[in-house]
Amino acid sequence: EAGVAQSPRYKIIEKRQSVAFWCNPISGHATLYWYQQILGQGPKLLIQFQNNGVVDDSQLPKDRFSAERLKGVDSTLKIQPAKLEDSAVYLCASSSLGGPSYNEQFFGPGTRLTVL
Amino acid sequence: DQQVKQNSPSLSVQEGRISILNCDYTNSMFDYFLWYKKYPAEGPTFLISISSIKDKNEDGRFTVFLNKSAKHLSLHIVPSQPGDSAVYFCAASGGGNQFYFGTGTSLTVIP
């Protein structure tokens, strides 16, 4: 089974620029998550999708961050404009709605964003 | 508001000895707990989980203990191996597949 794919793996931009990250979850996983992990901290949930609907985006800074999951499969996370404090690893994860591992989230390798 | 806390940022253990990683939580509604392991430049990978109806779950060298009254869980690795060197995150959920993560403990197993 292929894992969660993310691209790019690394991105360096200047503040006020825009950036987008892409995630392809495990096939058949209905739930998709975007996390922000700042150095020295644990992953913080930004947004959770179930199929193509948003379940929770309470911690997404909506003035600059946006995310979509068209067709309930791939997802993109965008930051516009970026700030210095957005420097972090952005992790995508997916999970199934049922089955023996329904409570387990499978993570992608992450995108490391550096904002200069 | 950090609902899941790992108060030890790092831990060093000799190979063959026991590693004990601790995690505390504040939300009494949490009923499912997981441990993830993370190597550099990789995403976290699932290690072991425990439901609140249990107080212990074992998988090979890894055992997770849950003390609901103290809102505390711990991960025991016996015996520790150099390949266990990684950052370990505990996570907790109160349902809805939403998880809250701790800040991680970096484990170093010394050969």
C-alpha cells in the first residue's frame, strides 16, 4: 500500500510571498489532516477534511491560510502571504473511517517551509 | 492550551536497558491514546495505542501503560536498541478522529 505523498519536500520563500503544498492520501482514506509542526513542538492540527467537507478548521489562520480537497482525494494547503512565523514542517495525514486501524493516522514525510 | 504534555524533551538510555517515556493529559474526555515515532526528515509513524478501557497494551518490546486517575500514560521499551533512537510523540483523542499531540521526547539509545 502506497503511503501518504507530499510535495514539495522543502521550500524556501521570502515573507509576503505565497506558497502551496500538495498532499495525496492513502487510497480509500476518507479523512485528511493538515498539521503544522514548529521546531521543538508537537504537530498542531490546522484543518481536518472528511471526504471533501471540512470537519474542523478552528486553528487555521484563515486570513492567510486556505486549504481545499477537491473530489475528496488530493488536497492543497496555501499560505498567502507568508510570515516569518510560518516557518515549520507541514504534515499531511490520512485515516480511514472504519476497519481495524480506523483510529490511526498515517503521516506523509512533510514539507519543510522556511520563510526568510 | 497544551492538552497533552511531554515534560521531558530528551532521554538517554544504554542499549539493553529500559526506556520509559512519559505523557500527561488534562482533558478527561480523551479516551484513546497513541504513541508515534519520528525519525529526522520523515513523518511520524504509528507505534502503539491504548483505549481508555484498558490500562496496559503490549506489542513486542513496546508496552503502553495508562493511569486514568492520574491522567498519565507511559511508553516502556524493553530492551532498548540503537534503532529506537528517535523522537516519540504521544497523542490523545476524544473521538472524531481528531488528535492532540504532545511536544515530543527525543530518545537516544547509546550502544
